[in-house]
Amino acid sequence: MKKFPEHFLWGAAMSAPQTEGQSLSHGKSASTWDYWFAEAPEKFNQNQGPADTSKMYDTYAADCQRMQAIGMNSVRTSIAWTRLLPDGKTVNQEAVIFYRKYFQAMLDHGVEPIINLFHFDLPMWLMDQGGWESRDSVAAFAYYAETAFELFGDLVKKWTTFNEPMVHVECGYLYQYHYPAIVDFKRAVQVGYHTLLAHAQAVEAFRKVLPKGEIGIILNISPSYPRSDSAEDQLAAQRSDLLNTRSFLDPAVLGNVPEELVTLLAENDLLPAVKADDAALLEENTVDFIGLNYYQPRRVQAPEHAESPAKMPHDFYAAYDWPEKRINPYRGWEIYPKALYDVAIMMKETYRNIPWYVSENGMGVADEERFMNASGMIEDDYRIEFMQEHLDYLHQGISEGSNCFGYHAWTFVDCWSWLNGYRNRYGFYSMDLATYERSVKKSGLWFKATAEKNGF
């Protein structure tokens, strides 16, 4: 029996834009996703847009019962900025009533809410003013954060500022998977920098409003593994980690941007515009805990044809196709559970052994109806195996002293996933797209048994 620490958090992660529905009603204004879907629905899988989410705005009471039914003692979801402050200034009272009832329902069912403030859903009114490229976005986010802390701080004790901030940087300003679908490395760096400052100002506001609470940030971590021991491949891996991991993790935990990253950006004319007091803001507003989302490793090698100065990240490191990899064919992602042990040891040895938890880990699979048994349950043994393998390595890291306090799977119920719509399913509960009815999968029953035994 592999037991986990006492009071370990067993749960799932979600987000407001992927689950709530009612995307342009009950006082909510448009996010970039609402706008983009209206402008270019053909970009979205089967024309599935933000209105086609899990409808938890209407079903949250029953869904909180379902959380309890599969042993969840915690959940992480987000508040929609566009619902709480539709114009950035005026509180939407309907949203306050909804979120207070939602969070209270979690608590009533023994589920601790961990509430995140931003999950890729930028208000369109702010995008029209320049979005994260504008320095004004920093103060706008801090005001939104402070408002949320004041309105819900009596119910919520654990908060996070951003989910995977590197994703809206990359996908919006390098790879065209998020609006505004720009390809510009320098603008991407500026977006990332303003996001980092917004995070720090939100932490600063949190300390004033909720001095007894805990605040963190959720980062996606894909450890970089070099092709070989050659100096060139090792340098590629170091640069990959600098850009993708340390750019947010170092400031959040250690209070500073890595000097090596500043040098690398300076050498390639990629430095963002900064102000004199920015460094102090970062230094004085580090986090209480970290959430780390892990799905796949990053295999890298030295680029063969790098431009100088760099025009894209692949000028610093190139992808390496490891011949021994295991692949989830539906996502095209490598399955490498050992990386979770490597992450655990990294947090222990490099980041002050700060409290952290696995804030997302999961396996997306298409056409899961193929695995439905005679009684109508999806027997997703592949998902159980995936989670158990990762938990095995996580347990090893914890047993060696890493300060991990929880494991959250992505996700509670099958949800809408940006341009991919419902192509791949991740939930402990399946959802009928015609009726929105939920039914538990085999993995949900396995999770219940695991949580109740606090191990496996």
C-alpha cells in the first residue's frame, strides 16, 4: 500500500470558461473566446463554442454532490473575470450570488475550493485596449483580484492568480491557437512580462485583504530532456527550461527573473519594457504554494538552422523525437510518468521545498463510447493506468522529502477545450452532448477508492 501524506488533497481541476456555460448571459460580457468564435467559428472543432460548455452555471448543486460521490475533497476552478466585472469596474451582483452559492455548495459537500482568477479568458473590453501588451492590464487585473478576494475570501482560503500563463503567451503571440493569433516573439515576451507583474500585484493585494489565506500560481511544467550529453544539446535544454519553466517559476517562488534569461533576451533584442520598481514588486510578492500541471515532457536538441537574433523559440531549441517514447495517439503527447518524480525533486532541491501540488494531470481520449460496457459505463482503464503510474512516481518523490500536498486530475466532467471543442475527453464523469447528463466512468470509482484509502 502506497500511502500519501495526511490531509492530502484528492480532486480535479476545471475552469470557468470550459464549464460554466451561459457565456453571454446573466450579466457576463464577452471574452476573447466569445469574440473569436463569433468571428471565426470554422476554427473551432465542429463549431463548438464557449456556449457549449458543461453548463455548470445551472448544474453546480448536483455536480458538487457528484464531486463528493467520487471521493473528491478539493477542486480547483476559476472565476470568470467577464462575469464578475463585465466592464472591468462594476460588480455584477448576479455573479456574486452565483459564485457564493457555488463555493458554499462545495464546502457543504466536503470539497475545498481552490479558486483561480484567470484561465485564458481575457475580457474583450481589455483586449480592445491592447490586452496583456498594455501596461494598463496589470492594474486592471489587480483590481479584479482584489474585488474577488473581498467578495469571496470568507469562503475560499486557497487562491491562485493564473493558470498556465505561458500558454496564453505562446498560443496568442507565437503559435496562433488563441486570439489574437499573432506571431511576434518580442510582443510575446512583453505579454509574458505584464502577466508576471499582474500576478505580483494580485499577490500584493491578497496580503492586504486576506493576510491569513494562501495564494499561489498554476504553472505548466514540461521538463526539458536533451537528446544527448553534448554541450549543444545541453544548452538547448537549459534554454528551453529558462523560457518555459523558470521564466515564471523563479519569480513566483524566488522573487526574481533569472539573470541568464535576461541576458538571453538582451542578446536577441527581446527584452520587454520595464520600470524601475518592477524588481522590488516581484521580490516582495512571492507565493505561499505552487500548482504544477504535468502532461508530457519536452524532448529537445540543438537547432540545426537557428536564426540570430532569434525570431522564434525554435531558434534556441528544437524538438527531438525520442525513438523509445510512448504516445497517447489522440493528443500526440508522450506518456512519461517519471518526469513527475523529477519535478518533485526539482521543487525540493531548487525551489526551497515550497509546498506544491499536482494541479493537473490527465489523459484525453477520443470516442470513449467505444469502451462503454453493457450497463452504460465507460471502462477507461487506460486513464486509471495513466494516473496510477504518475502517482507511483509522485509517491516516490514525496517519500524522498518533496513537499507535495495534493493531486488533481484534469478533469471532473468532460468539458469544452478551446479550439478542440469536445474532440478529446478527460473527465471522471462523461457528458452526453445532447442532454448534458453526466455518468460516472470507471476511473471515477477508482479515484473514490484511492482517495478514501489515501493511496493505492
